[in-house]
Amino acid sequence: MTSGVGEMEAARTRLIGGPGIVLVWLYGVMVVGAVSRSVYQIATEFDRAPLAYSLSAVAGVVYGFITYTLVRGGETARKAAQVCCAAELLGVLVVGTWTLVEPSAFPDATVWSKYGMGYVFIPVLLPLSALYWLRKARGQQEGA
């Protein structure tokens, strides 16, 4: 019975081992950035750009959930993180394209505006990196 607990811990650790710890750190930074920015903007100037500020809040929640699943570890968390990272990437691509095609729809930037240009393109690079890492972590878990 003790070996089962040890195996579960090893599976969880694999998600945040090596490069995974960098992903957790970057997602944590994005949580703080997106949530703090959106909370301030929603509280003080929501009527100016409600769509942009709401999308930034959604991004913050998504980042938070991905951070949680990476730290939680295990196969279920890995699958949930993959789904969320794919949804995040889709959101970045849709909002990024939307902000370029119809900039008047966004009187103020979101975290995902112009593919995350205001955040040094981390919002578009992070889900790609995370999806790669999660796929690699799956292979490591299957090989264990």
C-alpha cells in the first residue's frame, strides 16, 4: 500500500519536475498579472472596456486553474491541464486575431490582445510550451 502512495507522488511530481517548474512559475506570474490587472480595471473603469476587462479576468482564472493542475499532478490533472491549455491557446488566437482585425472592439488591451504582445508574447508561447511539456510528461508516466 505504501508503494502505491509513492507511485502517485512520483506521477504528480513529474508534471512539475524539470522544465515543468518553469511552467508553474510562469503561470503563477500570469495569474497575478492578469487577475490583479482585471480586478483593478473592473473595479475602477469597467464601463470603458467591459469586454477587454472581462476577457482578462477569464484569462486569469484559466491561468490559475492550469497552475493548480500542474502543481496537483497525476493523470487526471494532466488531462485537465491539456484541455485548459488548448482552450487558452484557442482564446489567445481568437482574441489576438480579433484585436488585429477589429481594434475598435477593444478600447483597452486584454492579456491576450495582439497575441499577448503587451506581455512579451508569453500568452501565446506559454500554452504551446505547456502542451508540449504535458505530452512529454504523459510519455514519461507511461514509460515508468
